[in-house]
Amino acid sequence: MKKNHRYRAADTVRLDELQFIRLDSADTEERAFRAGQIDVTMSVPFTKIEPYQRDRPAEFHRSFLAETRYISFNTQRPPLNDPRVRQALSLTIDRQKIVERITRGGQTPSTGYNPVPLDAPLRREPSAHQPRLDPPRARQLLADIGFASGKNFPRFELTAWSPSQIPVLEAIQAMWREHLGLEVSIAIREAKVHLSALAAGQYDIAFVTTLIDVPDATAVLSDFVTGAPGNYPHGSDAAYDALLARLATTADPAARAALQAEADEHLLRAAFVAPLYLNTRTWLMSPRVRDWREDALWTRDYTAVHLDP
């Protein structure tokens, strides 16, 4: 990217050129950073977060993202079409263990789906459907419908789009095996293949990231309206659709916040998805980089960025 001297505010652009380097993995990127070949990374490998925090804190950065990482269940594939099965799978995921032992980037275990705060804070009152760890309840749910100790349960595939997500997937795989006696396989697809499979319903269970374009909780929740392009579980719930329709015509901020909270709770009750954690972004940046600007929606402003001599 080169500076455009015809830009209306060209005087505010500090650099003549920005170069973006494509690397094949976070580990390769981290090695390039240590070698001085790049000034800013996209991420930090899980295993390198603590060493950088401890030994090179001036180069380590972390920020909140309005991004929920979650498990999507294909509700068109039996027995995942039964909400009790989806609830059981969610109830055996130890989210605290995932963020403390695996991701280790300051992520927060989900208490709901919506990555708040966005346009208004959602109420986070404890409920029976709030993501939590409850293996006895999960085992009872499966036993009630004929899958005691995992017997007769089909072998599903858990898919994602990046090898960096394998540690999280393996942890979930082990939890389902330990608590429910279930066996799932893990598959990594190219990002475009993964997204196409989600949209077409050609998957069993998938690791997904909430993609947010605007700071509006209603826009995020609208992904799960019947037939919506982002409705990767391919679920349909008339009561949920009605809630979102009311939100679309509600202007009062307090009323909107209450409806958003109700919709979030309804989504958890339907168990189309199993929220895992609110994500953060961790990255490495040379101390010579100044005035780096980005927000919780991954939006960056490069106009002021510059390098110390």
C-alpha cells in the first residue's frame, strides 16, 4: 500500500508505504518477527504467549474483540436435531479450562452468545440455560433418549478452518469422550471450504467465529433467524423469529436491551450453538511502531501509524 498524495488529508498519513506479508502459520510469523523481518504480527501462538508476557512485555499486546467463538450444531442431522442432545454436548465443555490452559490470551468463558457490550449491555442474570459445566445433567439427558454412556450415538466430525484451533478442538473431543463416552473425529478445512460447508449445511459440528460488521447486538442475533445467511445451525424457531422482528421495530434503548437479552436467552435454550468464549486478539509489535489504532471489530486506521527512527 502506497501513500496517495491526492488524498484529502495526505498530510496526516505518516508512512510512504505499508507491506503486508503472507505467512503460512502463526509459528512462521513469530519466527519472522523475532528475526526482524516484520514489525507487527496478526497473532501469537498459544505456546508463546506466556514467554512474551514474561520476557518481552514491550512487544506483547492484547485487546478485546467483539467476537464469540462457539460450536455450531447442524440441527438437520439426527440426533443433533434434538435440543437435549445439543444441550448435553454443551454441558460437558469446560470453558474455564479452555481459556486457562489452552488459549491463554485473556479470553473470557461465555455466559451467553452475544459478544457484549455492543450497542447496549445485555443483562447477564443466571439462568438454567447459561453455558456451564454439568456432566451429570448431560449424561442424564442422553440416557433419557437412549444414548446412555454414548451407546448407539453416531460418530460425528468436528470441523474448523485453521490448524491453530486444533488444541481447542482436541480438548472438546476429550471432554465429550470423558463425560459422555462419545467419539468425534477432527477435520481442518480451508477457510473458504469451511464457510461454504457451514452455509450449505454440509457438516456435523463446527467451530465458528462470530463475524461482526457493525456494533449492534441485534445484527449479531439476527444471524439465527430462520433462513438467515449466517444461520449455520440451520435451525428454525418461530418464537425467536418473532423476538427479532420486535427488535427491528423497537427504538427505545432500554426496551432494545431487554429484548436483546431475551433473544440471547432464547438462543441458549434452543441450543443451536454452544458458546465457548469471548475472544481477544494477541499480537506482537516492535516498540518502534507508533500510533497503531484498531478497535474491537478488527477495524484498523493506518493513517497515523509511523516508525521511530
